[in-house]
Amino acid sequence: MLNIQHLSKSYGQKVILDDLSLSIATGQIYGLLGPNGAGKTTTINILCNLLRADSGAVQVNGQPISEKTKYWIGVAPQETLVYRSLTCAENLGFFASLYGLRGKEKARRVQTCLEAVGLADRATSLAETLSGGMQRRLSLAIALVHQPKLLILDEPTTGLDVEARYELWNLIRQLKNQGITILLTTHLLDEAERLCDRIGILKQGRLLAEGTLAELRQRISAKEVVTVQTTDETAAIARAVELGFAHRYYGGDLAFWLPQSLELKEIVALFENIPLNSLARQPVRLEHIYLEVTKPINA
């Protein structure tokens, strides 16, 4: 559905995208991750034909980016795309008109999209009266009103509470089940972990790693990560070195990479005579992969 080949973009001496290539198959959810300034927004603007790349090629549904492909792409931006003084139905009707929908077809699409995002009972409610989660759903309905082939979700759950986030996740899964291809950008790694079929990690305009979560886990030489609290970190790290365990700090917490899964009592035995206040095991998560891939080379 989406094919990006050797995309580059610079502003003067500042490189924004550096030979970016990726592809998304029809019906997939692809998570594009990266710190602020990585090039995610620039990529989206190029896909939407709002910005011209310096070099490279982009195809949507087998066609080069053009005015025509705009109608195949729906975008729900990070900033909620609604007119607060219009009702839900009026918001959708306005954007449907921009895509050339008229009469009964326009009315049908407005109703269908309201139902799809669970806002049919709020059709006559002003957008300003909706909760943050409902406004996000309305923004998503707007992105879907013209039946796009590719849906771009830019930080779709930023600022939402847990309940609203889960509701939106379920909605995104439903859209995937309908065969819609989705490009999702997010800073919430658990969101990408739960929703995405494939994940790309972008930094300074370069795609450093991509693949399924299982494929990305191969980049870390660990079967599980063990976080410990100890009054003698120096001794704990020295023991880990003897055992051949790499160590990292995650949010200030000391963690060890275990090359194989061990029982809790086995791990405790390995650190005998070292004071352990607590010990927690967890599988290799996307956050571990992301931090490893994006860390400075000399770190």
C-alpha cells in the first residue's frame, strides 16, 4: 500500500530525512517511532503532498504521490482536527464536502463514520462539549469520511486518560480488521507494542531498525531483563560481568540482561552474598529495544 524509497530532505545544512526507505503492506499497522526531530512529521507532510522531498520516491497504492493520491490518504493529526463551534455531524459534513461528497452519499458517509467511532448519539452535539477522547474519535471520523486506503495517525492518544486510550486502541484494531492500512506515530512504546504489526525506529532522519517485535528483539542479546535494587551496585555489576550479563540503567534502575530465562531462585543464587532489596523479571520490551537502538554510539 505504501512504498518509500531513498527519501531525503534537508533544510540548508540540516538533514531531516536521510535515505529513508520503508514499505507497508495492505491492512498492516506500521508504527513509526523516534524522538522529537527524528523526521516523522516531515515524512507525513511528504506523503500528503504538502512538502517536496529533495530526492527519493513515494508510492501509495502503486501510484506516485500526486493530487490524486491525496484522496487515498486520511490524516488524524496530533492536534485534534475539529471545529469546536460545529456539531459532530456538521464537522464531518464540512470535510466530506471538501472531498467532493454531496447529497445522499455525503449524508450516508457522515452517518457511517459517526457510527464507526461510536458518536452516532452525539451527532447534534457541539464538538466543544465532547470529552478529549470523544474529540479524538471525531477527528478520526473526519480522517475516514472519504474512505481512504491509507490512514495516518499522528500521536493519536497523546493526552488521553487510560480509559479513552484503550477505547481508541480498540477502534484502531477494528479499522485494521476492515482492511485499512495504518501508519501510526507515537511516543507511547506500549501503544506500538500492542497495536503494530511492524515497527520502524527513526533517528535523525535515518531508519535505524525495523521489523516485527519478534524480529526487533533479536537486536538485544537477552531473553529477559532483570531489574534489581541493591545497596551495593558496584558489587552487583561486578558479579554480572563475571556471569557475562550486560547491564543497563532504565529510568535510574539497574538492570541486567539474561541470555536465558531463569527461575527467580536461580537468579538470587547467582548474586549470593550481594544485598538485593528487590528483584523483578520481565521479557524484553520495546522500550529496551528502542533505548538500545537510539542510544549515542559512544554511550
